[in-house]
Amino acid sequence: MNNRFGGFAARFGDIGIDIFFVLSGFVMAHTAARYNGAGVKYWSHRVIRIIPNYWFYTTLLVVSISLLPKGSYLTSWQGNSLVLSYL
């Protein structure tokens, strides 16, 4: 990249990954503090929040690949891998 931002991003862009992990660790620690001593409650709330979204977007991906197979590349599955993905 010839501009200043491009040069900066190419040289120091990977710092963003470190910042992401530091921030996400802070958020996890802050969130988990509410559940002090209640690990099952913490994990059940996380599962209830994450799994339905994961299933929705996995289903959306399967439907979109089925309807537009030429529009999707680098994505394929077999029956057992799809079942395992949902589990």
C-alpha cells in the first residue's frame, strides 16, 4: 500500500488482535464476576444465549448454499459433519 495508513496498517495491524483478546478477556472477567461460585448458572446462561444464534446462522448457511450453490465457495459438508456441527 502506498499511503501512510496502509503502511501503518501493514506494519502494526496485528496489534488489533492483541487488543481484541485483552478486551474480550476483560469483558469475560467482568461478566463472570456476577456469577461468583455459580459456574453452572454462568454456563447455562451462555449456552442459552449462544446456541440458538449458532443454529439459526448454520441453518441460514445451509439454506443459502442449497438455493445458491454457485454463490458459495469454500463451503461443503457431508451429512455427518452437518449433524456434528449442530451438536
